[in-house]
Amino acid sequence: MQNFKELKVWSKSHEFTLTAYKTTQTFPSQELFGLTSQLRRSAFSIAANIAEGCGKNSNNKLAHYLNIALGSSNESEYYIILAKDLKYLNDESFEILDKLINEIKGMLIKLILKVRGNA
């Protein structure tokens, strides 16, 4: 068990979630239960699964939850691509979110390898 708040990847994930929430406030109202909801859910799922995994009592369980967080990262990446293509995100907002999510994905992959003893 470890304190999830001490992990840089959790902090970066929390930052991504806050940015995604702020950014989706400008999405069309008809997307409230569609893309807005899906992007927000996948975003907070990253940080939530990191936190949950840190509360488990084995590295295997932690790695499992980190893998779920990685899946949510990929899901979030798709949603921001879709939002950009639908013109819900301007180039600047897309670049900010895209950079954050790709940093998170890299950090998660490295942490998963470390936890499994492959790093």
C-alpha cells in the first residue's frame, strides 16, 4: 500500500481531470449525456483507479488497477480526438489535453513495468 497522492502520475491525472471538466463546459448541451459525460468519466477513472490500486495489498493488484487506468487513458485520448474532429475543442485546448494524456500514458506504462519488476 502506498499514498496515491505522492505519485506524480496521480497528480498529472488529477490535473487532466480538472482540465477535461473545465474544457467540456463549452461542449454543446446536447452532448451532456454523450461525449461530455464519457470524457469526464474516463478522465476521472484514471486517477480513481490509481488511487484504488494504491489501497491494495499486493503489487499484482496495483498493476491490475494501473492497467485499468491505462485503458481509461486510451479511452480519454479517443474522446479528445473525437471532440476536436467535431469542432468542440479548438487547437489550443486539444494540444493541452493531448499532451497531458500522452504524458500520463507514458508514466503509467513505466509504473506498471516497475511494479511488475520489469523495469
